[in-house]
Amino acid sequence: MTRKMLHILRDSGLRSRLRPRHLVWSAAIGVALAAAYNAALPLLVSTTEARAAMERMLDDWSGGKSTISGEPEVRFWPEPLLTLPTATIVTSGPEQRPLAEIGRITASFSLLSALRGEQALEEVTLVEPVITLERGADGTVNWQKPRWLVPPDTTVPQDEAPVGDITIENGRVRIVDRMAANGGGIDIAGISGTLKWPSFGGRLSTQFSATIGGEQIGWAFVCEEPLALFAGRNAALKTSLTSAPLTFSFEGTGNLPPQLFASGHLQMSAPSLARLAAWYRNVPDAGLPAGGFSIDTKVDTSETALKLEDLQLVIGGAAATGVLDVQLGSGKRPRVEGTLAFDRIDLNGLPLAALKPAQEDDRVSQMVQAVVGGWRLDVRLSSQEVLAGPLHLTDVAAGVMIDGRRVSLDIGDSTYANGRLSGRAVLSEKGLEQGGKLQASLKNADFAAVLDRFGLKGPLPTGRGVLSIDLATGRPLWETGITDVFGRLDYSLTDGSLAGFDVRAFTDLVRKGEFFSLSQASDGTLDFRTADIEASFGGGTARLDRAAFTGPAGTISVTGVVPYRSGSLALAGTLASPADDDEPLQFFIGGSWPNAVISPLSVLLGPN
């Protein structure tokens, strides 16, 4: 094919005319035209007008007054591009306040528009902008409403240029609140992304990313009627936040404060509560279990209420469905009411140390205190199963209440060890550091199973009956030990037994009048018709106010103290036989549990 083409060129004479010198001249002419093009166009495009056009655009966007320093640069190859140096934007009022500082601005433009004298800048890129949002000590905000932000039923002024496409590279947002007690603020760096708004009446979409607390955060927002949204009207919108510790999305209808409204589908999830809290608190270890949480619900808000319907909640492996209502009436504390039905709640992975604030100015602690102090909450809970240490509850019906600084958990009914358990836990109104109270009642339960689950050993009464406890502590919950608890215990049984206690052997040993170990009378079981035990706790000591066992073998009564700090015993007892003419046997119980040492009263008194 090549030879054939050369033959055709030779025969036509075209090959002889395409000499090297002609090619050189053609290339030279092309270079000269390109040079003339680049030399002439800057004469046709005014950098002064370009700077003024960009300043007008920044003024329109921000509602402030912008100033661009330095000399702009214009490049025409490979495409027309305008580069402007440092820009500053301040408020337009008499007292100027900073709005933004921009390291560099680039923008493309239409060559034909420039030749016609029109400065239409497109695809604007803001390099290293620093935007300041400030609330002053007088409550005023530095950013004011721009001129183009008009009600959606009002025509936008014709001289207002649309925003178009704006790209942010390595930006920063500084939020300063001079009304806050500590003058605190937020600094978000590493912001990059794009805002697209080709026309004021058209769709607004954004896609930004930033690094917060060492985590990469992505944020997207889409609104079909942005003017209606910014003017305080309802508009269809979609927004999402994505990151490793937390994801969030909402799709529906909404508007912006002060008349905040939202109606649509909301989803939020975190794969690890520990990681989320550590990221929020900016500390490496938040003390929470590794389990995560997720929320999927339909949300509806009004001026004073928020409702979560078809709520599906998963937290730490526990799944729940329900409805929550939030009332935000003016002049009253916000109130949360509703129901949550769980399938299973496992509290074994939640250490009490997780409640401890990392430091006095810890943000999580402040948030919890604000919620506890400023909200009222009344939520009814139910769960097919609850696990908490040795407690394995089923068919649980409970309620959580928060009123000011008062927090309580009420278990109205549940099943435990084939009995019915109810109770109440109340935190101190002075805060978590001041402890709380616990009241519980277990009725008609199999107490042999209860004692086994708690790992209690030795001769202990079992059967069916009622156990009531009333305990309290003034210490922080995460520091409370058994010696920090005080309160009462009442334990009543019917038709039960005291395993590991041979009453006949015990009686014989007491009558011999010699010291002996309780284990010497452990090969048997004492059956009783009734057993009543009353005890009080405090200061590391349990006082046994009454312990009476009545059965066919007679009645055994014991009183005394048990200093459980050391595990020792100091009890006095009486054994009365059913026969009225027999004198009761008296004895003393010492040593430690369950290796108690029995001292008959005759040994203690000695010979007459």
C-alpha cells in the first residue's frame, strides 16, 4: 500500500512540490500566528475589568465588600484562565468584621465573551480560603443576607450573577462564639469540594470533604428549590454525612432555622460507640464497648414537636422498634415520650467506668449534663430478654424518666428465676459523682437458682419466697465498692431448706460443750416451714438484725454483725427444740464464712 501511494505521488508531481523548506515555512508561520494570538489577546482582555468582575461576584455571593490585592494574570493556553492573588471579604457596614480571606482565585472565561467586552467568569476555584462565622458579644452575626436572597415568589434582580460552579481547595471554616462562657470556637480545616448552582431558580448541589479530629468527613447536599429553602420555605432536599466513625443521611422536605422543619427518611449509624465517643471527645479510649448503633426512622417536625415513627434502633447488638415524640413548647422544658420494644439487651459489656468524665471540661459530660438538666424524658421500655451480670431477666416492662437532674429507671415487671422481679434505680440529683439508690423486690422465685447464679456458697436458706433490698451509695458509681453501700435486706421463705446443715449433729456438738467447726455438722439438710432474715448494711459491716428458721426440728435464731471488709463473723444464736420443757441451746458463731467456728455458751462462760 505504501509503495502504491508513493507511486501515485510521483506520478502526480505532488511529492516534488512538498519540499522540506515548505514544511519549515509552514511551521514558522503557525508559530508566529500562535505568538501573535497570545500577544494580542491580553490587549483585548482587561485585567482591571477582570479584577472588578471578580470583586463584584464575591460581593454578590457574600453580601459584603471584597478587595483583591496584586495584579491578575491571564492565560489563554490550553484554555482561557484568570488567576487573581489574595482576596479579603469584610462586612459592608460601618464597623467592618472579617468574613473571609482567600489565598488565590482562578476562573475560566469565554474568549468570545471577552472579545465582546463581557467579563463572564466561570468555574471559579478558591484556593486556601478561610471563612469566619462569628457571633459577637452583642449576639449579632457577621454574615448578613446577600441581596440575591429574596423570597422565592420575588424576581431576582437582573444584575445579580448566578453563583455557578465553585471549587474549594484546602479551605478552612472558623466558628467563633463570643457569647459563650469560655469564648469557645470550632476550627474545621482541610475542606475541599465543589458547589454547583448554575442559576438561582435551579438546583443547588454540594460535595465537600474535610478532616475533623483526624477523621476524613464527607458531606453532600442537594436541593431542588434553594431560594425557597434560604427564604424560610419548605423545599425538597437530600443531605448526607459519611465518615468512618459516623454516617448520616436525610431525604425529604425541610427548611432552615429559625423555623426548622423536616419531614422524611432519616438514617444514622456508627459501627463502634467506643470509636465514635473517642473521636468526639478527642481522647484515645472512651471506655465504651465496641458495639455500634444505627437509627432508621421516618421523622416529622412541627414548630414545637418532633416525631420519630417506624423507628428501628440497634445499639450494642440490641434491636428495638417504637415511636418517640419530642415536645419543644416555649417556656417549658423539652419533653420526650414514647415506647421502645427491644428483643434483647445485654448490659454486660458496658462498664460503669464509661460514665466517668474524661476531664472537667469534657464535651460528652457537658452534653449529658445539659440533656439531664434541660430535658424531661418519659420512655416506656420492653424487652424479651435483659442480661446484667448474674441477672437474666425475661419479659421485662420498664420505664426511664428524666426530670431536671433526677434520673430513674423503674422495672414494673419482669421474670427472674421463675419469680417476678420489680424495682427502681435512682441517680442522685447532685450528679453521677454522688451515687444513687436501688430498690428491688423478687417474689415467689426459686432462690436456690438465684444463689447459684450469684455464686454464693455455704449453708444458705433456699426455697420460694420474697427478697427485698433497699441500697444506696454516696460515691461515684464507677468507684463504688461493696464497702461503700448502705441499706437494708429482707428475706422471707416458706417450705424451704438449709442445705449443708445437719441440725441433729449440730445439737449434739453444742451439748458436748466444746468448740467445733460448722463443717462437722454439714452432712444433712434442715427443712423449715418459715425463714425470716432482716439485715442492714453500712460502713463495711452487715448487721444481722434477725434470722429465724422454724421447722419440725425447732427454731434457730441468730443475730450479730458480719464485718464483710474482713469476712469475719460475730453472731449469737439460740436453738429451741419443739418440746417446751427443753432448755434452749445458746452458742456463738465466729471465724469466717463459710468456715465458721461454733462456740457453745457453756464453753464461753466456763465452770461455775
